[in-house]
Amino acid sequence: MTKNKERGSGAPGKSVGIDRSARLGDRGGRLGISLSGTNLERAGDYNQRTVLQAIRVSGEASRTDLATITGLTAPTIANITRRLLEEGLISDAGRRQGARGQPAAQLVINPAGGFSVGINIDRDHITIVSLDLAGTVLTRATREIAFAMPDAVSAWLRDEIAAIRSSDLIDEARLLGVGVAMPDDLGRVPFPHRPAAYEGWDDIDVVALVGAIVPWPVYVDNDAAAAAIGEAQFGSGMVLPSFFYVLVSAGLGGGLVIDGNYFRGAGARSGEIGFMPDMTPRAHGRTVQETVSLSALYDRLEAGGCDVAGVGALTGVDPAVSAIVADWVEDAAQSLIAPLIAVSCLVDPGAVLIGGRLPGPLVDALVERLNAMLADLALPSAARVMRAAMSDDAPAIGAAILPFLHHILPSDAILMQAGRSG
């Protein structure tokens, strides 16, 4: 397969190998080369998505509540909720007695109104999940495998997709698509023990690879972006509109959410915290990723004579492992503090969230150490560091949300006209 330079048709995913203006268009930038208006059809679609989102975020809401939340008129709310009920995206949960007057009918998300599948392909594992419209994980499978080649990934996914389809948990008529989250430059960035053949990933059309297995649309995005988008839609972002997400996986990534919208930057590569220079004296010109990543931690354990079988063993009872891990947490905090100072001073997010495949106790230890270091600094506004609500499977869950964003959840890109000319 040759590489698909757009990596997904109309998806909010990443583009590779095309010019900057094309990337801006593909990623639904707020402003392109020319300003773009909206028509009534797009405005109506956006309003419907907004009302659906308001119901989802509220848990349940009356039509009066929705008019207050969205600023739309009562007749508009009535028309939109009628359509959402007809389309099976919401349900009538009955009436709730108010302070006085007629009890108000409450509307809720219908979990069976839509389904999606999310896939995370990384240098040390493959994960697949399926979600309903309420964000509930219906199925999950993961395989710990180092530097899996495309054929191995394809064969595993084929088996897991077959298992999902035979589970009777998914209404395929309402399955909106498959999202794929994976690091940029998957085969290009050097990692310990990476085989030379792994560079072959750079020539793979991932949309075609997955599309040969499933009959649904496929959307591709960066893994840290997907994790941040997932956190914004179904995690801490429900109450925290602006945050910086730090994804600790085989590598190190980041994602910036501002006022509920993922910010990609001019070159669609924002959040690349892993490639920042490590300013600690011991780093000797290395990048932050070369300390703060599972690959770096495994490399230390190997050098210390510790044979660790996967992330589960990182929090075991082996004292030699525990000592190396504790030293790594301290070094990771020292390597991260300068980038997080920059994030706090330049962006001023509501919080810095840490997630990924790093076990929860290690995330908590890293969070505690970073907050202690930030407390000692006289910063204008130091963003508190927190453990992300969605951690282990965040990229896969975020990938599963990509089809929802494309079809039914609100996005600024919905208001922009499609097909801008250069």
C-alpha cells in the first residue's frame, strides 16, 4: 500500500506530506486562505449538534433548560428535539416535578443512538474499543506487542472486529465509523530496539489498511490529539474547558484544548512536548521524550538488569524495579518542569492533565512531584497538574469519538463552508 497523504476523507485527523494551506483546510481551521461563511443548512446542523451536546453534558434536560443553555428560541428547540427523537439520538425520560406548574419532560441521550470503534496503534501495543453514544466502553481488547508490523496489526484487527460484530452489543446500522489514533512519524522516530523494517509504516495508507477490514468510514488522528479530544468530550473537559494534555506512552505527546476546541497550530503539530529539548544537566542535548516515556523507562530497567513484562509489572513488589521506577519519576518531573512552566506562562490552561499507559500510581506520583515543584515557583498563573479522567485507553477512546465529531457532535468546522479554493 502507498501512503495516503490526507489520511482520511473529511476527517478531523492529521495530514502528512502536504503543504501548510492544505493541512489547514483538511483540519478544519477557523480561518483559511479566504474567509468562509455559513449557510442555513450548516447553521441548522450545528444547532442540532449543539442541542444534542447540551443534553449529553447536562445528563438530562427539559426543553426550557435547553433554550436557556443554548440561547435558541423555544420553537427552534421544539423542532430540533423532535428531529433528535425521530432519529433515535435522544429519549424521553419522563417528567420531573418542578417548583410549580406542569412537570417538565426530561430528555436524555439514547446510548443506542450511535456506536463507534476506536483503534490505537502504538510502538508497544495495539488497542481496540467500541463505544455507545453515552461514551460507555462496550468492548475492549489490547495486545502488548513491540513494533508490530502492518501485517500483524491487520491480522489482529481483523479478528477483533469480527469479535465486536458477533458480540450483539453493536447495532451496525447505527455504527458511525472507526477512528484510528497513532503517533505521527510512527516508523521514523528512533526508539530503543526499533527494527529497521519498522520504517515501513511511513509508506502505509492507514485508512486503506483499516478500510479493507471494516465496511464503515475510517478517520485517523494523532494519538495525543485523540486522547485530548476524548478527555474534552467524555472526561475532565466536561467541567474544564481549557487544558493541556500530556500523553505518556511508548513516546511522549501533548495536546492543547482551548474553550472546548482542540487547537492544532499553524502546521497542525501543536503539543509536541516530547520533541522539546531536555534542559536538565544530565540530558546532554536529548529531548524530553528520551526521559519521559515508557520506552525510556524500559530502557533504564533493562540496563539495571530488570526483566519487566509490560506496564503491569512497573508497580509490582520487586524492590529493584521499584527503585529504578522511583528514580525515573524524579527525573521525569525534572525534565517536564521547564515545558510545563512554558505552557503555564504562554497558554495559561485551566490544568495540565497527564494520561496514557503509565500505571495510575506512577501518574499520581509524577503529578504530586510536579505540583510540589510548581508551588515553589513565582509564576503568574501555574496550571495545576492532574491525572486525566481517561488514562489507560485514552487514545483508543478518543479515536472512537472521531466519528461522533464528524457526524453528530458540535465542531467549529461545521460552520465553515466546504471546498475552499486555494
